[in-house]
Amino acid sequence: MDVDGKSSSKGEEEKKKSAMVVILVGAPGSGKSTFCDRVMRVSTRTWVRICQDTIGNGKAGTKTQCLTSAAAALKDGKSVFIDRCNLDREQRADFVKLGNPQVDMHAVVLDLPAKLCISRSVKREGHEGNLQGGRAAAVVNRMLQKKELPKLSEGFSRITFCQSESDVQSAIDTYSALGPQNTLPSGSFGQKNPDAKVQLGIMKFLKKVDSPVNAVSKGDSLKDSVTTDKENDSSSIGREEVKGGEDLAFCSLESTSSFDNVPTLAFPPISTADFQFDLEKASDIIVEKVLEFVTKLGNARFVLVDLSSGSKILSLVRAKAGEKNIDSGKFLTFVGDITRLYSGGRLRCNVVANAANWRLKPEGGGVNAAIFSAAGPSLETATMERAGSLAPGKAVVVPLPSTSPLFCREGVTHVIHVLGPNMNPKRPNFLNKDYKKGCEVLREAYSALFEGFASIVKSQKTFYEEPTGKLGSVQLVSPVDFKIPRKNQFSNADQKTGATNGIDNAQNEKNNGSMSKAWGAWAQSLYRIATNPEKHKNDVMEISDDIVVVNDLYPKAKRHLLVLARYEGLDRLADVRKENLQLLRTMHDVGLKWAEKYLSEDKTLIFRLGYHSAPSMRQLHLHVISQDFDSKHLKNKKHWNSFNSAFFLDSVDVMEEIDKFGQATLKDEDILSMELRCHRCRSAHPNIPRLKSHIGNCSAPFPASLLQNGRLLFATGNGTNQ
DNA sequence: GTTCTAGAAC
DNA sequence: GTTCTAGAAC
């Protein structure tokens, strides 16, 4: 195609305008080629992947060859991926020069853990760059040492940082969704602030913005929504930032305002749309209930959201809230798409309410369909794990999986499904104009919704509050309420009716039900101790608001104790997110304290603190276990390997991983059937009795990896040369 | 998580 | 014959 002529046609002008260069930045094994492949497989845009490893007739070529090919592809109006490491500024500079006012210059940084890149590089066969085997580790390490993360000032209009697999996935989604004419907002997205003193869970998701294709009009969300001074402030800041561009482009703006860290519930008006509930009555109830809970909850915000800018219910509520003098910093009304509050409106809401249907299914339209669609299929799965259906007036809290786009993009950690009364004869549970009953149910629904939100706020207390420091004062066996009180579902069946806290019982039942990963009755004992430690006075060694310490009932070593987390919903490590980091630190500190106590009593002991990748017993628990494994209860392969394979995750590593990536990498249960190896000298043994007799005698030093980073604890003066 | 036990491995 | 594992039941 000849595009050399200056007088290009209008069509070509358009085409050229939307071309872009995406420079991948990442070590070997970071997934650059996969990234390109996956985007190119589904994209409707024409992409050319320039790969230095293959550009020389299938073999490695030169940088100049890459530049020439890239320039040629751009001339053709094609978009280009530069698939080479590009780890330092100098390497990138020549490619950045390919950009011009018609060509967007982007960088996508695959900044994944070195460990992961190395293991991928080592494993891969037939890799185009032929970087395989043991050499890979050295190469990757060397390259990462001179890594220089790209900056907008190098000439990029957009940089996307990916620091976890889920970051990579959302970047792939973003680029895949780009049609031939679409552009992406400018700015730097996804880079975590390395200097942040307190790592807040919400930070993870802030700076990712989807392709604007489906974005709601920013004008609407910013202009019409504002009812409070604070909101006015933040929106005017927002508008300044976006001047000159249609899309939001917050360039690595990490807000330090405490306002952004206030737990916030976004909720749609319940029952007023399809369920045809009277707007006057509904607005009275909303204001009444908000007033009640604003007072109750203290540090939390409520946002009533409606999509249409002329929303009658919103203006009614606004007027009535004004009359009642509701603190405008705690309650606001907002016009916009409830599934895009952050990306579309700069409003951070960690909890979103869904006007659900009784089946808790995505079907129908309105808010329900929109939320299920925006959250992706994982919401449906997570919902079904909690409840199968919902009665009018009830709510169910569903933690949103971190893979959900609503989590990644909008920062939503929980969805609360709520079902209100129905005044529409064509819908189930029609109340036939019975507004006495209707108002009752609507009040109940808002109470249930706000109680659900309150329970989340409470469970994330450590996240929203300043860390309170070490657990100095240990309470000895005094009754302490569980973080989220709930009925004892195991012993008292007739309590199942009449939800005392308004939250539908279905969510409790399902926790324990027949879902894929259900906990058997035998797996509940730790959960029960964490819930009611005062009922287990004989077993409990320490209680605080956050933890309970017990001896393992079947210790697998001379000393083996468990630090239980007293948080509802944290059944195992898989449930742990960044907002629980402080809890992990507390558990670790408590574990250390006990290990030190025992070390002072017996200097031959060595301790290790860690978690099982997939525990058998419900309720997050930290094992504090001495490394003698001298116990009659250690009987089989599973016992041994659960403490002496990668299945056992050291507490120090878990905390680091949660801090960096927001979740821990868990090992599959398969590795529990691995061969039996001594944890010191790594010798293999045919069966448990032979292994046990070996470890009774083996005094070889521990493997180097265990001697690092404080994974093993020795008595002071006992050195680390064990 | 443990206990029990059939049957494989020795 | 004895030892040991692994799967089912709880």
C-alpha cells in the first residue's frame, strides 16, 4: 500500500491516527510473547508483533531490523507490539522515536516476580530466544538488575504496570477490547507506590482503566452528581486533571487523602425501578435508614447511585437528607454507572450493593444485570457459594474474587445482594399495593444491606485504622465477641429462622454446605474455638481481639501450636488479601513470642512458622512448630509433606507476598504425596517409620533456603549453623 | 484433622 | 506373617 503521498485520504488519516506502538517491557519469562499472542488472537485491530528473537528469518535479529519492520508496519496503518525485553531506557529510546502525533506510544510493563520469570524461562522448551535451562536464571537475574522502569517523560502516552498475573490479565483484556479506532486514556496505570508506609488494600486496583469503549460519560458522573462540599472538591480536582483530554488520565496519582480510604458503600435505590415502589415512601425510608446507620457506623460513607441524571428518587432523597441534616461527608447521591464508580467517576466504593432478584442470578436488566456483567462469572460462583436464593427484605454479603474486573478495576471487594419488596404484579412476591407490608420489607432490606456493610467495615477494621502496634496486653480468657457475631449454626438448628442481624441465613448455611470446597463437620473445631474461645478455656493459651493461641490437638512435633485468626470469612490462606496484612503480622508476632518462650526453655528446639497451602481445618491458622518432628501423631506422608514441602508456606514469605501482590501463591495438594525426604539433609526414605528413625539421628545443617530470611528460629546463642 | 481396615508390599 | 499405605467414614 502506498501511503507516501502527503495528501492521504480521510480514511487513511483516521487509520493512522488510531495506530499505536506498544513496547513490552519485561524479563525473559515475564510473558511478553504470550501477552501479544493473546491480544492478537481476539483483537479486531490489526497488530504486528515485532520480536527480536525471531525477526532474522525465524532466528534472533538486530534492534535495527526491529526498528525497520516496526516503521514499515506503522506506515501500513498497523499497530505494533515491540516484543523484546526493553528493560532500560536506552533500549527503549529508539522505539519511542517511532511515535508521532498520529501514533500513540504505550508501554506495558510485565514486572512479575523474578522467581516466576526464571522458572518459566527454565521450563520452557523451544523458546524463540533459546533461553532455556539453568542459564536462564543467571540471565534473568542479570537483566533485572539493570531494570529501569519506563516513565511518561520518555515519550510514552500511556504506561501500564503489571505486577501480578491478574494485572497482566486485565491489561490483556484492555488491549484486546480495542477496536481499530479506539484509543486508551493516557497516563501511568497500576504502579504501586513503593514508599507507601501503610500498604492499603485498595491501592492495588486504582489506576487501571478499561478501554473507554463502554465508558459512561464522564461529564455526567462528574457534573450532576455532586451534593457535598467534599465531593465538589474532589470532582473539581478531577476536572483539572482531565483538561484537554476526554478521558480520565490520572498519572500515577496516588491519593493520600484519608477520604479515599473511608469504607464506602454504593447502593442503588431498592425496589423503585422494576418493582415500582412508591418514590416518596422509598425516599423517606432511605433517608431514615441512612441516618440510622451513619450514626451507628461512624467512619463510613454511603452513596446512593442512580444512572439517570434526571433521577426523581435521587432528588427526593437529596432534599430529604438536607432537611435531616445528614452529614454530607458521609452520605451523598451520585449520578453514574454503579459498575464504574472509580474508573468513570473517581469515586472509590469498596462495597457495592446489588438490587438482586430472588434467584441471585444475572438475569433480567437494570442494576442486577449490569453488576453481574461487570463483575464477570466469578461473582455468580462466589454468590452461589454463599446463598442459593434471597427472600424480600434480606441481604447477602459476597466477597468478590480478586480476579473479578470489578475488583481489579473499581476496587470493589464485596457485593451485597439485597432484595426489596415488589409492587409490580408481573414480578414474584407481588405485594398488591400493601404498602404497610411494603414499607416494612423495604426498611428490613436497607437494614440488612447496611448491617452487611457494617460487618465488612468491622472485619476490615485493621485495614482502615492505623495499626495499633504490638499486642502488649494479653487478655487471659475473657469472653471476647467474634469480629462478626453470628449464630452458632452447628448446635442450634432452630435459630436458623429470624435473622437477628438481618443478613440472610443462606450465606451461613452455604459456607458449610455442599459446595466444591465445603468444610466437613470435623473441620470446624478451630473455627469454633476462634468464635467462642471462652468456651474452650482449658485449651486456649492466649486470647486477643485478633487471635487465639492453642496447642495443636495432635502435635506433629515436641512443640506445635496454632495461632488462629479471629476473623469471619478468613477460612484459609486463599481468603487472605492485602487488607489482612496487619492481621498476618499480628499472628506472626504472636507466633514468634511463643516460639521464643519455648526456645528459652529448651535451647535444642528450632521453630518454623507457616501456613498450609490448603488446610484441612477451617479458620486461618498459623502453625508454630518445632523441627524435631518427634511425635507419635506424625503418621503418614501427608503429615510429613504438609510441613516439609513447598506446601508449607513460611509466614515471612506469605506476608511479603501478600504485601507485594495482594495474595499468596498456594501449592496444590498433589505435592503431599511426594517422596519422603529429610528436611535437613534431603535424603529420601521409603516409608514413614524409616524416615522417622532417620530424622531422630540426622544433625545435618538445614538447607540454605531455610536458613535465610528468618524462616527458622534458633535459641539465642545457638547460632544458625545447625 | 483422625480412625479404621483391606490389601499391597515386603 | 508382618509392616505399611491409602481410601472411606466420620
